[in-house]
Amino acid sequence: MAETNDPLARDLELLAAAEAAGGWKKYRTFMRLSGPGWLQSAITLGGGSLAGSLYLGVLGGMTMLWLQPLAMILGIIMLSAIGYVTLSTGERPFRAINKHVNPVLGWTWALATLMANIVWCMPQFSLASGVLQQNLLPEQLGAGSPLGEFGGKLVISITILVITVAITWSYGSGHWGIKLYEIVLKLMVASIVLCFVAVVVAMGRAGHIDWGSIFVGFIPNPGQIFSPADSFMPYLEQLVGEAQTFWSGEIVSRQIDTIATAAATAVGINMTFLFPYSLLRKGWGKEFRGLAMFDLATGMFIPFVLATSCIVIASASQFHAQPVPGLVELSQDEADQPTDKEQKDYNGLLSKRLGVDPAMTAEQLPVVERQIAAMLVTRDANRLSGALTPLTGSTVGNVIFGFGVVGMALSTITILMLISGFVLCEMLNLTPTGWPFRLCCLAAALGVLGPFFWTQAAFKLAVPTSVFGLILLPIAYLTFFLLMNQRDLLGDELPQGKSRVVWNLLMFVAASIATLASLYMVWLKAHEKGLIAIGILLGAALIVQFTRRRRTQAAENPS
């Protein structure tokens, strides 16, 4: 193979040689050239995945292990379609959507992505700060350290900001910077996965995991969504009438909420922006379509499934059908005292129950009802770390688990910065390289305020941003569904015959499930306002489409 100084030409030669060789050599070369899929993995393995996996374990135990892999498969279907369109045409998706579909959809897609990046960067800083202050370096950075709680947060936030900005800015330095960035992200993702796998292996060696239930848990069981897990039944069977109906309904309601959120956000709105632009930034064309799909399967799917499954397993083994210590009965052990957040969640559940039967007081509720309430309370990473430490030792339960959580936060922050750079450059019609790109990446750096303001900002920012993102996700799916069938865009690259049928069937299933989950969550969070927002967005898109068509017809048939 001839040597060349052009990195893309070298990649094309390697790809052609690998395709000709086939077998293990082909996939070994694919692994060497992969990159964009690992960036997707780095963003999806963040605080949201951690919290979702923790609560899946609390609610469903091992029986819900199938959920996140299935949701990720649906997301990969749509990302594969986005990659196919992008690599086949070489067009920037934002421009392609504005030209071939509708500019209202293109601009709202970009704005929703940018807003989601800024808002969801905040809890990543908060997550890293909490773990470092409580788990890894409490004496140096915790509330009781010489720096104090505020000083510790300040040092952590500034340090994380410097590290993530330095990593992200390397991406704007040309081909070598992209390679360096991808290598760093691959190492970060690998370390995250290894940390959580190490936790589960240590638990297994200590005899605290039922491996048989894990294998069964990966078998899809949609019927389980609408009924409480078997572990709750001995408690529910002790209740009758309104009490049993209420708690059974509460468990199922929380399961549906968790499942709908996972299905709608396995591939978030910002991920649909990142993938095509990371492909274009590498200079890939249609020759790389097979590599792009392989990259999603290995760089995104496998790390995501391993990491989230390990968190579900650890959470299920420690928390499923187990009350939070200190809620139902007072505990003398200081480590077993509930946190303020857990106490608030518990009190909220009891208040909701008393709303069904106003004649009762919290003290009059049977112990079994209070036990169920304490079982449903949301746990955080610190609670899981504390529960694992007696089983696996402080090194695994505290340090390794803590590093895994910090790695999730760091990788997500730097990816959110990268996406912000792509979005702003596209909106301002700038080339995503050099200092313009680097400065645009800093939009997400506002997340550094998270440890100081996230509690106050969560309701005002997170809820509307989440609703906006959920509205746009199925619309983004529909947009790329339409692009995949645009002959004037794809030309000879438009899928034909069975290939087209398979593509459309898979995209229809993925888009339909995302739409149903999205509508449910929009109604849950915003009620009529969410549906009105959808109506306004679609109405604006229809008006623009009608106006464009009239102008096109007038231009073609001048009077």
C-alpha cells in the first residue's frame, strides 16, 4: 500500500484493504478507524444514564435489564439512517433539512440541541462535585475540609472546567486534534465501563449476585411494565382495597415514567446533531457507511449496555424491594440515616397516599405501607457507593465506583461542549475549526455554575428544556425519515428494493416508539402547554412549507 501524507487518503486505503481481506483483519481495521460512535457513547454515559439505571434497579430489580439495550437499538437505527444520509450526500444536515424539508424544523432542531447542552451540562458538574466531596476526597474537598463546602466546589468546578476545555479544544486543531480527542474519549469510556464491571465482579465474588436472574432479566418482558415486580407482591398482598390499589398503581406509574424516559432519551436530541457532524468533520464519505454502523454498534452500544447494566445490577442487588434505612424505623447508625432528599421523597409519597384517604394520618398508616413507600424512594450514587462498600471493600465500593461516576461526568461535559461548538458554528455559518469553533464550544461551559445553582435552576430550566427536547426528538426522527426517502437529495444513493423496505420499517418502528414515549412525557410534564407547543411548532412548519411552495410555483409559472 502506497504511503501518503493525506490522513483521509490513508484511511481510505486502509478501509479498501480491510474490505478486500475480510474476516478479523477487516474488523480490526474498523476498530482502529472508529471514533464518532465512541463520542456518542461518551455523551450517553452521563448523569442521566446513571440516575436512570439506579432507579430501574430500585423499581424492577433485574427484570428490567432488557429495557436500555432495546431503547439503544432503536436509537442506533435512527442514527444509522442519519449517518447514511450524511455520508451519501456530504451535505451538512442543518442545511439539508432547511432546504429539503423545512427550515422551522432545522432551526428548532439546532436551538433545542444548544439549549439542552447548556442546561444538562450543569448536573454533570454537580455530579462530579458531589462524588469528589463525599466519596473520593472528602477530607481535602468536603464540607469539613479546610476549604469548606463552597471552596471545595469552587476548586472542583474550576479544575473540571480547565480539563474539559483543554480536551475539547484539541478537537479544533485539525486531523491530529480529532485523533487525540477520540483517543482520550475512548480511554475515558473504557475506564467508565471497567470501573462498573469491576464493582459487579467484586459483588459476584462476595456472593451477592444471582447470575441466573441477570440472564433472565435481558429477555424482553413488556408485560412487566404494567404490573409491579414480583418482589413487591408479598407486601402488596398484605393490603386490601384502596391501599393495595394505590401502592400497586404508584409502582406501575413510576415504572412507566422511568421506561418512557429511557425510551425517549436513549438517543437524545443533541446526539442526533453530534453524529452527522462528527462524521463530516472527519471527512468521511459514502465509502465509510459500513464503518459508521460498525462504530455505533461497538463504540456506542457495547459500552452503554455494559455500564448501564452493571449499575442496574448493583442497584437491584442492594435496593430493590429494600426500604431506605432510617425512614420506617429509627437507626442508631449514623451512616444509615436518610438524606434530606430521601426524606422529602418519602414524605411526598405518604402525603400522596393520605390524599386518597384523608381520614388517616401518617402515624395511622400500617407499617407495610410505610415500608413500600421507603422502598420506592429514589437513591443517588452516594447511597449506592455506601451500600457497596461493606460488600466489596472501600477500594471497589468507594474509590473505583467514584472514579467511574467522575469519568461519566467528565466525558459528558466535554462532549456537550463539542456539540455546542458544532451547533453555534452551523447557526453562524462558520467552519467548525480553529478559534471560532473553540470559542463556540464554551457555550456549554456555563454548566460550571451547576454545583452552585442547579437546585434552583432545575425546575426553571430542566423541565422546559426536557419538554422541548422530548418534543423535538420524534420530530428529528421524522425529519431524517423524510430525508432518507428524498430522491432529490440522495439521487442514486436512495435505498432500493428490499433495502428500502427494511430501512423504512425499522425507522417507522423506532420513530413510533419515540413519538409515543415523547407524547406521554410531554403530557406528564407540561400537560396542555406541551401539546400547545407541539401544535404551534407544527403550525409554523406548515405555514412556512405552504409559503415556500407558493413561491416555488410562482417562480416556475410567472404570469
